Amino acid sequence: MSYDRAITVFSPDGHLLQVEYSMEAVRRGSTVVGVQGKDCVILAVEKRAIAKLQDARTIRKIVSVDDRTVLAFAGLTADARVLVNKVRVEAQSYRLTMEDAPSVDYLARYLAKIQQKYTQQGGVRPFGIATLVAGVNDDDKGKRPFLYQTDPAGTHSRWKAQAIGGRNAKSLREFLEKQYQDLNEDELTETKCVRLAVQALLEVVDSGAKTMEICVIREGGIKEMLKEEAVQVVVDEIEAEQQEEKRGPSGSD
């Protein structure tokens, strides 16, 4: 029996192969990095090369879900478009019903519920994307933004720093673990978090700021896309320090 033809059938060793295939689609996607600071969340995405005649504004890996919630994804762009539209409709429906903006925790759980639903129905397939969602929770008095992750299996979890997509996601997570643990909460400023996110992306990209897209989500869910010039300044600083380290003490003679 072929266990990879139907998403509702387990293989003898307990796997849903269609879900694992969707995980592979995520690994083949662009790298996405998320870093939570003391009063901000940074979402950084690897931008793949596009055709010279294509409008870059139509290819976005970071999208707004609500006026205070932002989503970045790795995997199939077409699947992301459908899933993002579902979450946007739910966000507006929540506003009409509750007369308040939905929290990022609610939207992340809803997103994961939709992804899980598509792992147990016939006639459909799992969404081939994983997401990092940043936004505000209403129970947080300071309206501090938080970072959540969802995956094709339908799980959702909260993170301090995370990397998804790309073949080097595991090594990037290890890099983030080491760098993040070396910082205390007072050091997790917006500048430090942007630098950490850019530093992680530099492990997988070659062209600096041209191949990066950075979004900063601040207190209250206020979001800003960093301009390429601002990102390039951070890239230049990191590369200059790396060159200095390579030269070592003897390089100053």
C-alpha cells in the first residue's frame, strides 16, 4: 500500500507522509528569522532573486494580517496567499464580533487550527508553509509584541528567537540560541535585535541588504519596514567587524 497518496493514512511507523512532504516544501523556501526584544519583535526574510522585468513589490514574504499583527512565511507563496486571506477574514470577523482587535496569540492559534485541519481531510493537502507571527497580546499591560511560530502540521508555539525555512534553519537556530543567551533583557534593544537578525541572515545570503527584508514591530503593534539603506549600514558594520577579527591583533601593525 502506498501511504504517501492520502493525507489521512498513517504509515506503519506512525508518519503522515503528506505532512512531511509539506515540511520539505518549507525547507526549500526562503529563510525567515524572528527575534523578540524587550519592547519589539524583528522579522527578517531572505529575498530570492527575481526576474529583471518583474515588479518586486508583488513578491512579499512579510505581510500584514491586522493593523497590529505581521506574518512572515517560508514555503509555497501560493499557499501562503490563501492562508493569509483566511486569517485576515478571521481578524476582521473577530473585530465585528468582539469590538476589539484580536491578539497575536488568538491569530496564531487560528492559523495553526486551519493548518491542522488540512492534515486530516480527504480531497485537500497540507499547506506547504511555516510562519512566524508577531503582534500584541491584550493581556500584556505594556502592549509588548510577541513572536509565535506555526508549521504545516498545525502546531503553534511562542519563541524568543527562531529561524524557519531554508536548508540551514537548524544551524541558524543554534546560532540564535548562542547569541541570544549571551544577552540579558536590558541588552535586547531594537538595535541589538535588528543586528542579530541581520547577522543570522548573513549566514545564508551573499548580497547583503539587497537580499533582505526587515520588519520591526514595536509596542502597540506599530510596524515599520526598514529601508535598504538602513539595513546596509548594519550589514557594513557586521562585515567590518568580521574582517577585523580575521586580521587579528597582528593586523594593526
